[in-house]
Amino acid sequence: MTIRTELRDSLIVAKKEFKILSRKKALVIPLFLFPIIMIVFFGYGMGGTVKNAPILIVNDDTGRASSFLVQEIGNYSGKYDGNPMFSVTYTKDMSQSEAESKIDAGIYKGVLLIPHDYSDSIAKNESTSLTLLTDSSDTTTSGIIVNFMKQLLAKTGSVILNVPNIYGNLEYLDFLTPGIIALTVFMGSVATTGSAIAGEKEDGTLVRMLMTPVSKRSVILGKTIYQLILQLARAVVLIFAAYLLVGFHMNGSWLIIALVLVIFTLGGVGMGIVMSSRVEDMESFFQLNMLVTMPSMFVTGVFFPLSSVPNWMRYIAYCLPLTYAIDAMRAIMIKGQGLNAISTDLIILSLFAIVTFTLGVHLFRREA
């Protein structure tokens, strides 16, 4: 069988999948509407908290007033669930652009810049200003840091807090949208691929399909093409819906977003094939799917920053590919960063795709 024939058969299988989807009219609307509902209801109904948020204080002043301010910030005793809200470190002689690069890299959630004449201005009772940079892509943590600093500086009426918007005016919905897209692609690619194969095994469709001249490779490739088109379409619809409904703005490259989603979808398809190869009917697959995919919704930072979850849960999150997909999506969509910033995420997602897809193809060819 030639490569041209294999590709032609794969396109036939993909066309078959779209025809099946078109007949399930009751499924098509929820398929696209569900993630939009999640954005609207979760976005307006949920928030979050902060634990151990890293803050850097850049103190270029040597006077008593700045020392007192630094001490007050360091001694802040606000805690959540026994953990301090902030983890404060100190330095000097750092420019604002350098501080912004630290925030871009995710090293700090906030950087407070104290100018060299701060103490002199306080002593003379003159108006002075401090600059607070925050990672506003994490709107929950950023908002808490800004509110804390404002309350602390309110005791000194002559101090103005300048808070530049590094990434523009962002809200919680801007933080939520990339996470919902990644979650939708992950759960959608795993569930639809796995349930399709499990359902075809259960009703005998898969056996009859493989009795035709179509090869197993063509079946897998066709289902993969179908998933890539479907998940990319869902992501585009979701981004435009977020823009129209809640004012979300895409700051990064559409091509890089597509690259991340393609790699992540391949991994989800592979996982769906692996899971469906271990069951014989739809009911068993759905139970297994719920066990594997549902926890990912709550521990990978979709709704809250990872800094707000317990340590043991954070360790689980770092073992799940969805965590890295969300991190990459937020870096691109909110911060407008490029491939260099998400290189680690891409490597991990690529390894996930290679391992699951290779294993899925092996199991499918062995058992089908």
C-alpha cells in the first residue's frame, strides 16, 4: 500500500468521523457551548487565594524610612491555611526593565522599586512615589499584592504607588480563558477519540472497518486529522467568544498557539487510544476517562494559580501535561511571549505526545 493510498484512506476516515458528528446534532451545540459557559460562570463566580507568592523588593535607598518599610513588608503575618501569603526577598541596583524581565520569566509575582531619595522625601514630608510591578497575567495574586501594598502605604499619606500595567488591563477572565481552552482541548481529544474507538469496538463497527482495504494506520491517522481540525476549531470559537462576551484580548501569535494545541491534541489523541484499548465498552471507558481527566481540572491551575494549592497537590500538577499546556497558553495569549519563553513547556508536551501516541498506535494495532 503506497503512502498516497494511506493518506487518501485517512482522509476518508476523517470524513466519516465528521459525518457521524453531523448526525449527532444534539452533541454539536454542547461541544462548542460548554467551554463558553464555563468561562462565563466560573469567571464571574470564582476567585482564589494566594500562598507564598514571591515578591522582590529593590531598595536603592539607605535611609531609615525605607528600612522601616522593608521591615513592615517582611514582617507581614497574613497567612492562609498556615502558609504565609508572600515570600519576600531583597536586592538593590536593579532597573525597571530588569525587574520586568524577572516577572516575565515567572521568577517573581511582584517587584517593589524603592528610589534612592525615598527616605529624604519622607523626612521632608514631600510627596514621593514607589513603583510596583506585578505579574498581572495572574490576576488573583496581582490583585492581592496591589491591595496589600496600597493598604500598607495608606499610613503614609505622602507616598504614591505607581502600578504600571505590564500586560495591559487584565481581569480574572483573562487568566481563566487560556486555561479553559487547554482544558477543553485535553478533555475533548481524550474523550472523543477514546469513546469513538470504544463505541466502535462495542458495536462491531471497528472490526467491520478493518475488514475493508483500509489499514490500521489509516484509521489512526484519519481519527487524528479529525481531532486536530475539531480541537483547533473549538479553540478559535472559544477565543472569539471570549473576546465578544467578556472582552478578552489575544496578545500573542496565533501560529504559536496553533503549534501548542496541535502537539497537545496529539498527546490527547494518544491517551484516548491507550485508554480505549484497555476497555471493551463505552461505559468502562467513561469511568476510566473520568478517573484520569477530571482531577486535572482542579490541580493544574485552570481556575486558580498553582501557588494557591497545597504542596502535595502542586507535585501532582507538575506530573500532568495540562499544567504545561496552560502555562504555555498564558505566556502566549496574555504576555505575548514567543517560543523561547515556552521552550520547556513545548519539550514536555512533545514528550507527552510522542509517548502516548506511540503507545496508543502500538496498542491499537495489536488489539484491533
